[in-house]
Amino acid sequence: MLGALQALLANSDSRVRLIAAWALINLGNDSEPVLQALQALLTDSDFQVRFIAALVLLKLGNASEPVRQALQTLLADSDSEVRSSAAQMLGELGCATEPVLQGLLGLLADSDSWVRSSAVQVLGKLGNATEPVLQGLLKLLEDSNSEVRSSAARALGKLGNATEPVLGGLLKLLADSDSRVRSSAARALGNLGNATEPVLGGLLKLLEDSNSRVRSSAAQALGNLGNATEPVLGGLLKLLAHSNFRVRSSAAQVLGKLGNATEPVLGGLQKLLADEDSDVRRTAAQALEKLRHPPSKPV
């Protein structure tokens, strides 16, 4: 079986080569001849074969330097799916060498929005908050594609650089026409931890957003910032009566996290113990437990 598959890797029909390469995953064979045959396919004339060969090599646990080099080369492949997949695979490997970072930065200007989005996600995952990376991501906060803008916001939230340009760019996205972008920007601001007046004001406004996911993201962000001011508590208390159960659950969770056991907060959470949704009831009960029995502070 193995010998037959190895022979098929050199078949003149690209579909046969592709199927043979994929079949090797099930065999789990990482012998030197198999690895060499797969590495040869990384330069195949068919983009699907190149992609599958790289994927199979990684599935077989082979993250050797030749594989990394091949994936780095595939960042400049003529096919957009291959470029995108190569970026994602390098991210899975945690490969943050200078050549890889340069290749990913180049993809931020790719003509394909999916490739740009993939490169953004990987840069956020790798965690290299260099000036070129930050500048590249900031530029994509204004990309014409909403998924790219959303990915750039999430990546900046992960990198943790709460500079004025980053905060300013994310604050602008709180008014984006796409709800996914507004949601991602809100979560990113919550992750960055800067509870400035503009940030709090922008997030408070989103508690009344027309989209339930955005309202939930804004509530979670406010909880991460830990700012239990009267306007924040008031906005969250309103959400306890929202028609969407996810919004009610998010608001309850955040109120428990903020730790303000005032009468209105306790009363609002107690009402949710009779909510029609079991998740909301459970979240409210957990929040009340936190407020009534807060963890003791170390002496």
C-alpha cells in the first residue's frame, strides 16, 4: 500500500497526486522516503497539490526547516488560497522569523481580502508588536473589506499596544457600518485595558446598539475594564431586561465581575433567577454568588 501511494505521488495526473498525498495522512507514515516525496510536491505545478502536500507534512508532525522554508515560499504563491493557507500554517507553527514576518507584512497589501485577513490573524497570533506590524494593522482598520477591518481590530487587541493611534483607530470602528467590526473593536478595547473617558463613552453607547452581539461585546469589554461607575452600572442594568437572552446573560456576568453589590444590581440579578432561559438563570445565580461571597483578599 505504502509503496503504491509513493509511486502515485509522481503520477502525471495532478488529481492522482493530490489524492495520494492526502491518503498518507490515514497511514500516518513519516518515513524519510515519504517525507522526501511530499517535500518534492511543495513545488508541484498544481496549487492544490502544493497546498495538500504542506498540510499532510504538518499533519504527520513534520515541521522541519525544509517544510518551514517551503511554506514561506508559498506566501508568494500565485494562488490566493495557497497564500492564505500557508500563512495560517506558519501561524500554527508559531514561526515568527524575520523572513516570515516580512512575508506576512507583504500579504497585508494582497489583492485578495481573504489573504489579507489571514495574514492579519496570524500576525496577531504570533504576538510580534513591532512598529511595522502595528502600522500595517492600523492601515487595515480602514480596509474596504469588513472582515479585514474586523480581523485587524482583533489582532490589535491581542498585541496589547494601547498607543494613541491604536486606541483612536479602534474608537473609530465603534461606529462602523458592519456589526461584526463594531463588536471586534469593542472587544479589542476591552482587552487593551485603557479605561479612558472616550473609550468608556464609546462602549456605553454600544450598549444600546441595534445588534445584540455588539451589545454583548460592549458589556464584556466594560467588564474587562473594571470600571463600575454609575453610568456603566446603569447601562448594564438596562440590559438585564433585554429581549435577547445572550445580552441578558452577558450583562449579568459582567455585573457579577464588577463586584458592586448595590440594591439595584442584586434586585436585577434576582429577577433573572426566574428567567425563561436556563443559561441566563445560571449566569445570574453565579453573579449573585460572587457578589454575596466575594473572594477574600490576601492579607
